[in-house]
Amino acid sequence: MLVYKLIEATPMPGTIDSNEAKAKLPEILHHVEAGEAFTITHRGKPIADVIPSRASDRLKVKAAITNILNAKKHKMSDVVLTELKESGRK
């Protein structure tokens, strides 16, 4: 747990040399997970950008759409809706 707190408190620059990136990959990934982005350089030349993944956002959107579509499938009669409405007023 102490290592985690040290990683969390360590500020990271936006540009990282490839050797440093190799040595500090877990720390870099922790920062990326928190929303930061980095450019990895080799001999001063930018070679890669490490950015947060949007895959989890897409999964959340897909789940929300599925839930909405599933909710639309459930048809309720006026009687059931009236009963639900009245039970909510108690």
C-alpha cells in the first residue's frame, strides 16, 4: 500500500523517454487510468502517445442503451400503472 501512495503522489511530466517509460510502466499506467496522457520519446523524437482508453465508456453506453431498450419491451396495463401510482402515494 505504501508503494501505491508514493505512485499517487509522484507528479509525471507529459513527455517521457522510452527508457524511463520502460522502468516506470506501472506508475505511468496508474496516471493514465486517472485520465492523464503521455508522449513517449526515443532520443527526443516522439514515438507514441499513451492515452486513457475509451473502451469502458463505450461499454457503459452500450449497457445503458440495452437497459433502455429492455425497459421499452415491458408493457403495462393502465390498471397496473394506476396501482403502482397509488402505492407510491402511500
